[in-house]
Amino acid sequence: MKIFLVIPAFNEQGRLEKVISKAQKYIPGKNIIVVDDGSRTPVRLSGVIVLRHVVNLGKGAAMKTGADYAFGQNADAVIFMDSDGQHDPTELPKFVTHLSSGYDLVFGSRRMPLQTPIVRLLGNKTASIYINLVFGIYVSDILSGFRAITKKAYLVVKWVSPRYGVETEMVARLGKHKNRLKYIEFPIETIYIDKYKGLTIIDAVKIFVSSIWWKLF
């Protein structure tokens, strides 16, 4: 399979270089796309593809920019990975194996260590249960950004969320089409770089409101 790695990046230049260095051991640089989502200092990297948003449009928009480019280059599938170092690139071969085995969507679900912030833990599980009740699909770590999607699945679950709602929307739309797509989740390790970074209460409320739209359309 022709598989691209898409990494949305916003003001993560220091950590990003280390992530790219490790990822290149498993995915060739010509198939790695970094989408610079309006960083204060533009991302400058050699050996990989760098796309740039002039202004910050959000993680969902950056993921879509990277996916559209990859599938425009005849990619069979795309793996998404965060740029801040919380995802271990050594997990990449597992995504490749699952994609090669015929899965349309692959979710890397984080093992929640004892030091996981309680707000994150409760928020994540609440979101998983809510999406299961409304859309009939359960993914244990619905907010994990380490995931993969084939071109077939991308055309079916293509999201509209420009920011942090993207991960939840992908699962919700998969729930509406789960009979057409084959999916799997497997456990991954996660390093918490910043316990305050991530989904906020305001983001959660926006996602809840958006989920009503996802259900209808």
C-alpha cells in the first residue's frame, strides 16, 4: 500500500523535529506531510513535504489539508499523528499492518496510566459513551489523534470540524456508515507532554452541539 503520514503542527518546531526523525525510520520522508497550521515561526524541514496555512485554521482543517494532498498523490491510506511527541512513532508499523489487513479505519487507543489527569479521563470516557448512545459505535479513546484512514473511508466519513472536534466527528460519521467500513482499535502508549493541553470545556460544548448536526446530516 502507498501510505502517507500526516502531522498537523502548530508552534511545535522544537518537538516536531524529533518526531520527524523517529517517524522516518518507518515512513519514508517523501511520504511524510507536515501541515504547518499558521505557526508563529514557519516550519522549515528538509526531506519531508511541508504545507502551510498562512493563519491558524485548526487541527481538523490541517488534517484535511494533509489528507487531500496525500490522496491527490494516489495514497491508499493516511496515518495521522500529533506533532508534540505524545505519540510514539514505533507504533507506526502496527497501523501499516492493520491497513494492509483490510481495515478502513484504525484507531490507536491510549493506555491511561495512573497519572492521567482526572478531567481528561472522565471527559474522554463520557465522550465515548455519548457517541455510542447516539451513533451506535464505541471507541474507547475517542479523542486520540493517532489514527489511520483509507481513501475509501475518507470519502465516506470526511469531516467538517475545523478544530478539535475532528476526532469525535470521524467516529460519529463512522457510526452512521459502520456497515460499509471495517474498523479496529488497538492499545498504544502515550506520553503526556502537557497535562493542560488539549480539549477545553468550551471545545466539549461545541462538539456536543455539533453532534446534533452530524446526526442529522
